[in-house]
Amino acid sequence: RVNPPQKDEL
Amino acid sequence: MNVFRLTGDIAHLLAIILLLMKIWKTRSCAGVSGKSQMMFALVFTTRYLDLITNFISLYNTTMKMIFIASSYGTLYLMFLKFRATYDSNHDTFRMEFLVVPVAGLSFLVNHDFSPLEILWTFSIYLESVAILPQLFMISKTGEAETITSHYLFALGSYRALYILNWVYRFYFEGFFDLIAVVAGCVQTVLYCDFFYLYITKVWKGKKLTLPA
């Protein structure tokens, strides 16, 4: 699976 | 960070402050959907589980704590302190019709089948529909207090600004999260008729009333 996009948003 | 996301976060914070002010100053939560507020608290709880484990920035951590604290503070005011003013007769949307499908979908469509990722996906999907009980309640009562309409305008604007943030990040950072974008568009579209009423009425100094 493609890495999940980074979670830097609220 | 970009101007769209920053103003979006500020609009979100403003919405939460407006709601707390409304309940605290009028000492009443009339016209506010407790079900929507419960779902918002669930959204923050399931989305910010990485608050301790994954430090991103002081801003990120601070805002997450403010959002979690204020959402549970709102629940406290609504269901404990000013419980007598909670209008349960008009807050009748069936939450299970939202939570169950959203939970199912978050297991089926996600970026990674891991607990944190599925909970994050659940929170993104839930947030997109969490306002429905509130909009449904306004349609039942046929009106909303002006400060409640300002709350909804700020809350709806926050995710609309996030859509601009995603456009910006796609072109300038190559960042793209399909789940967040699709859910964010659904969430913003749900506010469209409210936005129309708000802009055509409240901006003209009238009270927000739904056509009978």
C-alpha cells in the first residue's frame, strides 16, 4: 500500500 | 502551512468560541444540536489520538488540545450545566444512520488498514456529515438565532478554506489526500443552502428563517 499522506493537518 | 489552512483553522476556532459564547451568555443551548456536538467530540477524539505520540509543531499540538477541550466543554455545558435548555424535541436526527455507515466505509476505503489510520479515516468521514443533525434541527424549528448562524457560517467556511489549502498544497507541495479532499467537498456542499440563506438574510440584518 502507498504510504498514507503525512498527517500534519488539524 | 499556508494562508488558506491558517485562516481555515482560525475560522474553526472562531466557530467553537462563538458557540461557547452563545451558550454561556444566553445560558441556553436552545437551537443547538447536541447530536452534532457529540459527533464533533468523537471526530476530535478519533482524529487526535496521535497527539501524544506524534509531535508535529507547537501550533498543531496546541490547536488539537484546544479543539478537544472545547468540544467536551460544549458537551458539558449542553448536557450537564444547561441541560434544562437542551431542545431534545427538535434534535431528533438518528445519529446511528450516520455513524454506522461511516464506520463501515472507514474499514472499506482507507489509506492503510491500521487502527490509527482507520480511526483517522472514520473521523474524516464523520466530520463531513456531523453537521446534518444541526441543519436538520434548524429545518424543523424553521429558524436559528443570529449568533448560531454566525457559528455555522464560520464552521462551514473552515472546511471550504481547507479545500483551497488542498489546491495550494497540490500545486506547490505535491501533497494530495483523496479521502480528506472528497470528504471535505461533501462537508462543504452540505452547507450550501445554509450559506445562501445566511448571505441573503443575515448579511442584510435579518434573522435566519427558513421559508415555511
